[in-house]
Amino acid sequence: MLFKYDKNRNEIVELEETTFSTEKLTEPQNIETWIRKNPSILSEGDEEDITIIGEQKTSLTMKRLDLLGVDKIGNIVIAELKRDLAEKMVEFQAITYASYFMHTTFDEACKIYAEYLEKNKTELDISETSNFLEKAEDNLKSRCASINIPEDFNKNQRIILVAGEFSKDLLSAVTWLILKGIKIECVKLELYNRNGELFVYPKKILPTPDISENIVKIKIAEEEIDRKRRTYQKWEGDIEDHYKRLDLPLGDYLRTLVKELNIEPTTLSGSGFHLINGKKKIMVSTWQKSKIEFRFAKTKKEDLEKLLEVLNIHSLRVKDKADIEQYGLENPTPSLDYKEDYGSFEDIKKICKKWLEM
């Protein structure tokens, strides 16, 4: 139920709820255009959150997704629109689209965005002599200023389903996906009529605050179980087992680092080992085969960032907490990740050597 305030008569007037089909409104001509021009519809009024970079993009199966966007932390956003009722399997369709953009790079996104800007240059008031690719790059860099580009761009994908109504089956499926960590939302567009004047109210149906709270609780519980499993499981391996368990060439890189540091690894466990020099300690985690995590004991994130700056290291980003730690710790351990083709291992060597000699 929605009301309009009549200032002259100092009273509120109830608006009559209607549907898009009743008002003869369509997805491509109306709903899609509204969202294209006002992407804040998708994000509860935060107009800076999502930038639309493409419309009616053809997927690998030659099907067309409705809108493609990028949010302010660099996630690719898939917006799937349904005029009236969104039935079950719409979420699967959107997930399929999201999978096609899973490996989209910053440069590729800019090319898509440049095509979009050129196509809509009149509407966006852009000169046809503009360098559309350059404008696309500048816009996305500005909107995603809080992340490192291109390294942290498109680390995840986000799905937004928009409809006049959602079936119970779809809402049940989306709830399950959310609890499993998939970034998917449902936004209901409520439409109201008052003497021929239409009012649109975007209402986020999922995730609800209680579901968001449950996600955090589940994450904490899973991490606690994992931590206990690693803590209490007796491990009888040696340092070579850590090198061999990592994907190539990570094991060779780590072996070389330990050799150059000339420090005997201690506290070997199923998750990693420690490198200690006096009061300085680096905890190395190898339990994720595709990356090595370096945790720097008894320091703060800003101190580690300052050291990276002093060493002129720009390929690495300090994390607030280590993956192995649970959420909510009063003093989380700042850490650095290294993956192949992500950052420079020479920089890892440099920061580890400097840290341990301090």
C-alpha cells in the first residue's frame, strides 16, 4: 500500500496498485530504459553503486541478457528483467549469464562499455567525436576507485533479478543460493496508478536483513569448524610436503624463499609453518593449493601498507584479516596473498626479507 501526499489539501491519498501488463508497459521499452537511465533503482537509491555498461548483450548461447553493469567494488552485475511474474528457472538463466562473464577483464569490460556509450551517445550527451574507449576506461576507474585496477576487478559476479512479482519457487531457490554465498538479489517493482499518473516503488525482497545475518553466522561457524579441524588433526609431514602440495610453480617459489631467508621453518602443521627471526614472525599458510598466504604477526594493516610503500611495492594488497582467522576478531592478523599471475613473487621476497630483519 502506497500513499501520495496532497499538499494543498493536507491529506494523503491511497494509490491504486496496478501491473505493467495492465498499463501496457514492456521490459525493453520501459523497464530496461528506466533502469538504464536510473541504475539506483537496483541498489536502494545508491546512484553511485552500479554503472550500466551494456544492454541486450549476446551470450555464448546466442541468448541476450537484459543489462550488464559494474558496481563500485568492481563486480560484474547481471540484471535480468521480467515485466510481471518471475517464475522458477529465471535465477538459473541469470547464473548462466553470470558464468559467461566470470573471466571478463577490465579491458574487456571497457570495450563493452565503449560500445554502449557510442550506441547511446545522444541520450548520454556525448560528442560523436569522443574517444569512447578512453571515456569508458576513465569512468570505470573513477567508479571503482576503491579497488586496485585491473588486479581486483571482477573478483566476483553479482546477479539482480527485477520483476513485478516473484514465484515462491524462485524465492526459495534464491534464498538457498544466498545462504550458499552466491551474490544474488530480488528487486520487486511495485507499480501504482493515480488518475493516470504512474508511480514506481523498487523494493528489495531478497536478501532480507535476517538472511544477511544468517550468512555471517554460517561463515563464522564454517571457519570455526575448519580451524578446529586443522588445530586438532595430527600432522606428520615435513617442509617438502608443503612445497609439493602447492600448484606449480608456487611450491618452487616458496622453497626458494625459505632457502634465501636461511631460516629453518618451525611449527609445521597441516595448514603451514612459521618463519621466525628473533621477535619477528611470518606465518605461512599452504592449505589452499592455488595460493600462499603470508601472515605478519603482531602488526597492523596500516603498518604493513606503509612498509610496502617504503619498498615501492605496488603489486600486493594487504588484507584486513587472514583467511584462516574467523570474523569478528579484535586484532586480526594482516596478510598478503600470492597467486600465480597475481602480483610479483619477487615483491613477496622483498617484503618478507625486510620484515624479518626489522
